Amino acid sequence: MADSTVDTALLPVDIRMRNDDWNGIQTPVLLRRNFTILGTADYPVTLDLNFVKAKAQLANGTSLAFRRVVLVNIRTGSLNQAPGLDLLLPPPPPGAQALLWIDAGGLHYRACFPLAVAL
């Protein structure tokens, strides 16, 4: 993501992200281009975002695509109440729009609510 000459990252195996994977990279990385993370195995690979927070931001009008990737551990809170990925900051400036999409993959997330909310 940090290399502006790259627009696609290939994932041949399951990966678990860690905060220290970002050491030496100025964060948040502002993506001013469309970027794709592509699973290249015979099955959709798992990308465990491990609840890593605020490492990237999509510029206005850009997209981040996950193809043949299943995302896990993407949001510390409820994805139903606060959509998004912990990894991404909201796009600047206020009112800017960016697109996050998944093609031939999926999201694995917890959908549990506190008892007070469930009743």
C-alpha cells in the first residue's frame, strides 16, 4: 500500500497482520489510487487484520478492493453499529467518498450484542 507504484498486492497464503508490520512506514498511508488485494490460491485466502487500527486512508474517489479474500478481525466493535475496518481512517475531507468492496470473498465477524441491547 505504501509504494505508490503498486496497485495490486498478491496474497498466495493466509496472512495475519500485526502492528509491527507497519514499522518504518509513515502512517496513515494515504491511498490516492485504487488498490486491490488479490488472493491467488485455489481458494479464497484469509486476511486476518488482527484489529490493527488507523494505518491507511482512502483519498476521495478511490477504492480498495479485496478479491478472493476473506477478512477476519476487522472491527473491534460491532460492524452492524459502526461499519468499516479498524485499519482504515475515514476519507478526508468531510463528505469525501471512497469505496471498499469484496469480490468472490467475504467477511467473518462477530454479531453478538450485549444482553441489554438484545432484550
